[in-house]
Amino acid sequence: MTTFTIRPDAAFSLDAAASFDFGPNAGRPQPDGGQMRLAFVTDDLAHQVGVHLTQPTPGAVHASVTGDSDVDIDAVKRQVARILSLDHSGAEWLAVGQRDPVVGGLQAALPGLRPVLFHSPYEAATWSIISTRRHHTQAAAIRTRLAQTEGRVFEVGGQATAAFPTPDQLLAVDGFPGLDPVRIDRLHAIARTALDGLLDPGRLAALDAEEALTQVQQLSGIGPTYGTLIVMRATGVTDMMTYNEPRLPTYAARFYRTGPDPMSRAELEAVADKWRPYRTWTAVLLRVAGDRGVNVS
């Protein structure tokens, strides 16, 4: 087991991260006494690791990593930082709230909250195929079984935690309960695309947002909604904005007190301009606050 520590440059709450409620159940941490248990395919797509996270002091996130001896721990540290959105300046994020009192109020109401991302664009893309036209719970159960039987199981913080199959492991899956042949073919296509480097998180994040969306939508079964999920929720971008999120206009109207009707796209674009360069994070903040019924004066 290897350890490392990430030191956030501003307020960060592992408890808030552990209660973050986006993504598949098997692909995100769950609340558990200030701990997070992760198991995932590393960015090199050749390994899997289990990572046990704790926050012994407000200024430090401690990680214990279980995996093969040849795993690049520095790369795992960077990946964990991206998953927790600790790869960007928290001070600059708080500055958005200083410029915009509504954002500042929500930041204060949800202290230390940052977006928690999918482990990688590869895992986000596979989740997209598994979850299409399925109830979230059913899709998460299939993904969990696939990870347990075809991936790798680690003991993380005293609990068995399964990592999703690597692309090579996924390509060896010819059939699986709950996955019809079309989905299997699409998952294989994602595995091959990932191995070709086209789903590398740094590569996608460096592209213009529209170009990144266009490229991921070349994958069979990935439309605009899931394409947005892959780019926005797995690469670590902070300033990509989507206007297709159905709840955001309603929540924005409520928090900015513009009236009973949801904001129009023009109104939301004008408001979001003040959120730069953290429009992605701010939209997530409004979504979380709205879902939880947060009220700010």
C-alpha cells in the first residue's frame, strides 16, 4: 500500500464530496463517516487501483492506494485530484462568489463543496452505454456486477470495492446479463477508442468544447446529453456551460429571484457570464443547492 496527501488551497470538504449525488452508484463514493472509497481504471488504462480517502485535518486529504507495484502513484494522485476537483484553484473558485453574491451565498451554504467527477472519460462513456434507456438503479446494478466479475475487486478501507474493467478486459467480454449484443458492441467500440487515446482526459479538456463534444458523439450510442456528460463530468474542465440541463433554468430563476418562470437561455447566458472561469462548477453548485432545497437570503 502506498500513500499520498493532497493539500487543497482553499476550503474543501471530503464529507461534502462523499455525499455528492451524481453518477452511477458504483462509480462514485458514498457517505461513510468522512471516508471515501474509490476503485477505478487508471488513466493509463492498463491498471486498476483502490483508493481510501480520509481528511484528518481541514487542509489535507490523505490517500492510501492499493494496486500493482508498477502503478504510477504520481499519476494516480493527479487522477484523484481531478476526480475531487482539487486540480484547480479553490481560491479562484471562491473569488466567483465574491463577485456574485448569489454564488457566494450558495458556497457558504454548502461549504467546501466541489464537483465530484467520473473517474475518467472512458468510465463515463461506458456508463452512458450501460444506463441508456434504463432506470438509474438498474444501470448501476449492472455496472457493479460487471466490475465485480470482469474488473478487479480491492479491499478499500475494510470493504470490498470493485473497479470497472480496463479496456482490454472489457474487450474480452462477449456477453453479460443485462447487456444485449448492441450494447456489448458499443462498449467494445469505446474500449478501442480509449486505447487509441481519443478519450484521454487531458486531450479532451484541451479541445474547444464544441470540438470535444463533436468527437465523443462519434461513438455509437453517444448523443448530445451523454456527450456533454463525458466532457463536462469527466475531464476536469471548469468553464464549459450547457443549457440542456433541465433543472438549471428553474433553480437559477429561484436563486436570482427573477420570477416564477425558468430563466430563458438568454437570461441564463447573461447570468453565467459572471461565473467565468468556473461556469461548470457554478452550474453544478446551483444544481446541488436546488436539489437539496437550499435557501439563501
